[in-house]
Amino acid sequence: MSEFVLILTTVPDDERAEAVARTLVGERLAACVNLHGPMTSVYRWKGAIESDRERQMVIKTTREQVSAVEARVRELHGYELPEFLVMEVAGGGSAYLAWIRGETRSH
């Protein structure tokens, strides 16, 4: 099991994306959060097909931070059921992974 993970979530707008990203990085729960451009999501919710504009977030962190990131995302997110997908990082540049490790530890 890898020490490093990417977490995917979506948010409804630029302001929420920036606020969640800054909070996660500021609290050392993530080393970096990528905010992708606006996209359209089509999904079924409570029996109806919905379509909304969203921003996808890619959160770079360590496995030990996943529970804390999930709790913080749920608190700040705004959706009843926020996307929260955790993907294991199989490898990467050792210096970059060391940076992630260093930025997600308490100082």
C-alpha cells in the first residue's frame, strides 16, 4: 500500500474550490490541490438526471491524512454527498514525494 494518494472531489464554483484548497494546504492536510477548469457533470440524483457546472479538485496528500481530509472536505464542501475518491500513487519522483511528505506533517 502506497504512502501517497490523490483524492478527487468536485465543488460547485470557483470560490468554494479556492477556499477548500487553501484550507487543506494551510492546515497541512494536503501538499498541493489542483483546481481544474469548469466542467459539466451529468449524474443521477434522487431519481432524476441532473446536470451541473463544477470544478474538479485533485488533492495530493499522504494516506495518513485521508480521514482528516475527508472530514474537512465534508465540513467545507456544501454538497449533501460530496465526491471523495482516493487513488493510490504507485510511484513518482522521490524528491516530489518527499516534498508531499514534508508538507503534510505538523511543524
